[in-house]
Amino acid sequence: MVDLHVHSNYSDGSFTPRQLVEYALTHNISAFALTDHDTTAGLPEAISCAKELSGKVCEANPKGKTLEVIPGIEFSTEYEGRDIHIVGLYIDYTAEHFARHLDDFVASREARNEKICALLSEHGVPVTYSAIKLRFPGAVITRAHYARYLLEEGCVRSMSEAFDRYVGDHAPCFIPREKVSPAQAVSLIRSVGGIPILAHPTLYHMSTGKLKDLVAHLKEAGLLGIEGIYSTYSVSETREMQGIAKEYDLLISGGSDFHGDNKPGLHFGTGYGKLYIHEDILDNIKKGLLQR
């Protein structure tokens, strides 16, 4: 079993990269892609930890299993007013120009976070960006971190309430981000040798025609795959997404979109209990990488 869409606490997940590695080694997961939002900061820890523990019989790896950590990322982009996510697999995250682009994303995100803090203070939740960063050291701060902060401070009773009352898309403390286009994200991933994947298309609530227009547009830009297996898909949605992949000659990828405690009930590797991504999915992606 593999999982090609996983988040750590370097973006909006709750597991450290090392905890993800240890979980994979004890839960029959042979490979996973760490795809944090707009950052690769967790990759060195995850990759080095996998190398340290793979094949070694120890408490964290009682059966001496091997594990592949795939260097990845998930870009948040905008297309016709919709939030579209592009996952990159097997990226060269050390490339200098790639790092510069990520620095620009971070600067934009930090300016947004300062504005969110100001709005929260105006709405009766006095908080500074410094306090948020201190609470979540090393993380790329997202709205999930604000929701967690509000929950821990007793301002709300649940993460969903925090989004509904404060930081959700239609809530009073929401600030939109400056975003690249999905075509730009595809191009950037291709420029560092990666495989660009259109993530969870059903979540965009597009008509089939509109979705196919997007796929055709991104295919021209260099899109190589689509998530044909995902935690929330119904049987018919899985069939439809895999049919679109076949129609546009795209690789099929799949993942849980695991976020730890920030998505309760959604498990690493198995999603909501029925997810299973066979190693053949990853083998086909590797073949696509070699054929580029």
C-alpha cells in the first residue's frame, strides 16, 4: 500500500515528518509522498528518517521494513475564482529557482497572516502573528493553525466552529491569498523534474464539462496525472476520475490527504477506512517519470 498525498506539521498536518515515517513503517505503507502546502521544509527530516530506519529492526520498525519517502508538494492555485490544488511528486526540491518561488509564496502568506490576526483582534480574539508562530514553531501557518489556536484557547468548541465563525471562506476574518495559476504550478513542477498531478478534482464542484476544460488546459501546460483515488470519492466518482485520466492520457495517482488531528477520522493510508492505493499506481508513475 502507498499514499501519495500526505501532510505534516510543516504545513497544516499535526504529525511531524518523523511520526509519519514511523507510522508508515508500522502500518503496511511501503511509500508515501510528503506533499505539504507550498513548502518543502519537512522533506529533509522525512527522507533522512526513512533512510535511518528502513531495513533496521528496532522499536520504530519492528519488522525491519523498507520505506520510500517521495519528495512532493501541494500548490494552492486559483482558476476562474476556484481554489485548485496541484500536487508535485518526485520534485527536485533543492533547485535554486524552485526555492526562490517558495520564498515568494511564504512572504505572501505571512502578509496575509498579519491581516488575519488584525481581523481576529477586531472580532474579540486578541492574537498576534508572533504568538501563532510561537504556538506552531516551524510550520507554514494556514487557517487550520488559527482554528487550532482558537480551539486550544477556548474561543470555540470545535475546529469546524472556528472556520464557521472566524476563518472560513465566508467568515469575517477570512483574507484571500495571492495565488499562482494551476498552469504556472504545473510548469514549475515540471521545471524541477516532477510529476504534476491535479488533486481531488471532485472537491472543486465543477460540471463534467468544466472539469474537462480545466484538464485539457492543464494538459497543454504539462499536466501528467490526476488523483483517480481519494479518501472522499464514491465508487462513481472514482470511475469518473479514472475515465477522465484515460481520456486525456494521464497517470492515475491517489492519496488520503492525511492531516492527522486536523482532519479527524481520516487515516494515513486508509482514508476513512476503505481507501487502498496499490503499489502498481506508484510503479506506473515511476515509469512515467522515466519516459519523460
